[in-house]
Amino acid sequence: MAKYFVFIDNFSLILPIITIIGIIIGFFYFKKINSAKRILLYLLIASLGTEILSYISARLFGSNLIFLNTYAIIELTLIYSFLRTNTFSLRNFFDIGYLILLSFNIFELINIDYQNFDMFQAYSRSINSIFLLIAAIVIIIDKLNKDAFDPSNKIYYALPFFLVVNALLYLPMNILINFKDIRVYIVWFANTLNISIFFSIIIYQIWKLGRVQKM
């Protein structure tokens, strides 16, 4: 069993490596990519920054749970901004929904007791993912109806999958906190794999767009 723990621990290192590579590629092609892709680049930067701050906080204070909720707000804002740049369908209703959800995220960030591990719950991550999933589906349907859907843009496929898995993984957050067995490692492994796949597709699309524009 110990070898599985070691493998999953080592596998978790793949995410910051992928993210650093993506940031380097993003900065290299920064002037060549559009605003939508730049927002996704900012998501990579936010993820890496959160990873670093979480590591430092865990080492110094023994807890980094606050960064789960902080990143949830950043992720919600950046992905919604990305979706909004891709269609005019996300207006009024979705903007109101975003503001309500943002308020809930901020309320949760302020009021959660981050020192009480047993009571910690990150409901916002799952709710955010469900909201963004609905918005993404609306965009895809809108583009299909207008014959504007680009099947070569893999983000259209990757984002809904990422959001579904994200919602499912963060629902039982209490399990992650209260148990110290293989189940914790399996969930974190799945989370790392999910994010790594999504980020890899983002990086590929940034590279692809930047390369075409440069040529």
C-alpha cells in the first residue's frame, strides 16, 4: 500500500510542472494570443501562485485550507470571464447569477473556521462548477445554432468535462479532511489528473493559436 501513497505523492508534482511550462509558453506567445486565451493564461498563473502559497502556509501555520476558497473565487471569476468573451448569450441572467455566487464565495471565505478541520466544507467549489457548466453548455448550444462552433477548439470539450469532475470531487470535502487512508489519495489523484488534463489542453490551445499567429 505504501508504494501507492508514494506514487500519488510524486504524481502531484506533475501539476506545477505542467503549469510552469504553460506559463512560459503563454508569455512567449502573449502578444499573439487573443483576450480569451490570456484569461486562461491568468488561470494558470493563479493556480501556480496558489500552489506556492498553500505550500508555504502549510509549512508555517499547519493549514492551507483558506487557499481552497480563495482559489475558488479566482477560478470562478476567470472561467466566467473566459466564457463571457466567447458569446453574447451570457448577459443579464448569468451576470446576476455570477454576482450572487461571488457573494456566496466571499461569505464562505470570511466565515469558515479554517482551524476546525472536522467542520471544513468547500461547497463553493462544487456550486461554482455547476454554474459554470451550465454557462458552458449554453455557449456550446448558442454556437451550434449559429454555425459558429469550432470543433478544433478542444477547450469546448475539455471545460465541461473538467467542471463535471470538479463538482463531483469537491462535494465530499469532509472525507478529504477527516480520513487519512487511500481514499484521500485517490480523490487527490483524480483531482490532480483532472486539472492536469484541462491545463494541458489550455496550453496546447495557447501554443496552437500563438504559433499560427506568429507564422
